[in-house]
Amino acid sequence: MIGKQIHATGKFADGCSCPQTMTFTRTMKPAVLTPCSEFEITYTILNHSGIGKTGVTFKDSLPDLFTITEVVEHTFNFGQIVSGEGSSYFNIDNLDILIGRNTIRLKGLVGTHEQTIFETQAVLLGLPLGLGTDIWSDNPATFKPADANRVEILHDNNFKLADYLQFNCSKDTAMLSLPFPANTYEWSDGSSEATLQVTKTGTYAVIASSDCFTVQDSIQITAFPEPPTLELGETVVTQQNRVIQLLPQTNANIISFEWSSFQPFDLSCQNCFTPTIRAIWDNTYYLTATTEEGCILEDSVQVQVIPVRAIYAANTFSPNGDATNDIFYLVSSSEIATIMRFQVFDRWGNRVFQHSGGTINDPNCGWNGQYQGQTVEAGTYIWLAEIEFLDGELQQLQGEVSLVKY
């Protein structure tokens, strides 16, 4: 939680964003500190420039109540630590930054102070001009580039028990968990652990004490919320080749979605909320959703596809060039099939037309009544077709067509 206090910054303010050839991050844990507790800072420098950098100055100036107690880890071969343990300053002169990952990790103690919010940031000085000369550290926990680390010091005036209330995923149990060290925890029901399990409504209070601080607050839980739900609905029955949309229903705040399927995946997207599908074959779709509290919700829906097999062919056509019924071709209500082979024979069994490939409803796949560049005689002709439908089924079709001349 954020206390309503005046913010105090470290001795370096937020600066410019770092170049793409070198990144500099600074992580500080925990984000909420109690007086007289331990903190840890990890600095990571990723050198992508292809060459090492020498003679760099590293500076981090913490507020006065922070004291560095130990340099736990560092991967640098050369550099002089000018200030560190026993101080709130961490300075290195003549630092050599190697190619790849460079790491420094510190530990320290925080003292007491009236203020509650502090922002701190480190800087690399003396880099080549092409790298920006100075690079300020970035807090990787935020999306804002080159921003300072925000640290809260817990006091009684900014301690709110409601900030530590979390319901489980079924919403039938709540946990009041204090994630900071204390010598004693005194709950209103007599419990003395850092975490209290709540199974019914009522008022709950706690006093947490250490050598350097005491915080206390109470909370009234009047009701348990509804558990999070995810529903994909009943089985969807649709005609083949229609586009439908899957519409999940939920009462939760969802932060991520992941769709999968029993048959080959054919949804329009895998990580969106309401994907579409062109229904070709029966399939079952599964959705795994994650709520902002980290709860996992799952459901599935079956899509049953009614095959469309209706293909039509005219029984008469007149290829006289009047742009009306000039071409004999196969038609349907939609593009439901591929024409593997389409043939026409005269009454003596001579093949006068053949076409392979193409789709239903395409006149370019049809017969214009000609054979070897000449319009054939009027009469009745036999046609054969091998069709592959969208779901892969093959069918052999045949019929008669009369060619007439007007």
C-alpha cells in the first residue's frame, strides 16, 4: 500500500532511458520495509555492445536511514569500491563492464524515519558518447523506462490491514497475512502467527510489534464474495463453413487467456477472450483463464458441425454468348468443396471437357460447350465430378446436361 506522506528521494533523481546496447536494472527487495529490517539490492548490467567498457563510475546514493552491510556478490574483475559497507553510499571507480551480464548484489539495514516513501536510483557515469555517456538504472517491475525504485517504510499511520486480505480461489476462506518480520503478532482471536485464516464474517484486529515499531489495525469482513466462474455455454451446433464466435462468460477480472482444442487448432487467436472460428469439423475447445488474484479457471465447449453436401448442376445450358447460362458449372450455397476432377462426355463416351482443381461456384471451372475450339452439337451430355468437401470427405457425382442452341 502507499502511505499519504511526502515522498523523499535518494540523492540521484530519475534520468534518461538507457541505450539499446547496454541495459542497467536495479531491483530492491522487499518493496515494503519495516524499521530495523534487512533489504537487498541487485544491480544487473547487460552489455550488448560487443566490447567491454573500462573506466566507468558507478554511483548509488541511498537515503540516510539505509546502511549497506555487505557486498554479497559481484561479477566484476576490476574496479575500486570507494564507498560501500557501513555507508548509505555505494560507489565504484574505474569499473570494467564485461560483455554480457554483470551483477552486483548488496544487503543492508533500514533504520527509523518519519517519512514512508523513498525513491532511489543508481547511475553509470563516463560511458562512451555512443552509449549516452550516463545511464540511469531502471526498475524492471514497471513499464516506465529508467525509473527509480519505490520503497515504502511501514509505520502505524500507513498500515492498513485491508491491504493484506486475500480470499482463496473458491472465495470460502480468506487469509490475513502480514509479509514483514515482527517479534510478536497479536490477533483479536488470540492467534500469534503472521497469518490468520478467516472462515466467517466479523471484525478482526492485529497488533504487530518489534524492537523498532508497533503497527495495529482492524478490518470488518461483512461478506465473502462470489467465487470466480468461467462458462463457455452449451454445445454449439452450426452449419459447416459458418463463422461463429466463442463468448466466455465470467464474473472475474481475467488477466490472461489460453485456448486449445482437441482437433487441430483453428481458432482465430490463442490468447484473446472471444475468438472466432470458421466451422469445418467437430471440435472441442478448452479455455484456461487466470484471474488477477492468480486463480486458474477452466471450461470447455463442443462445436458440432452439420456437414453441407448440397451441390447443384443445371440440366440445360445454352453457350450462345449472350452472357446468360453460357457456362455449365457446379454450384452450391457456399464455398463448401474443391473440385478434384470435372469431366463431360458425349453420348458415345468421348470426353469433350475436363478440368482439375478449383472450387464450387466458379464459372472458370466449368464447360463453355466447346471441344477443340468449336461448339459441340446440341444434345445430352454426361458429366462426372470428384468432389472433396471442407472436412476432407470425397464424393463421386454424376448427371446429365442438355446443350441447347437458341
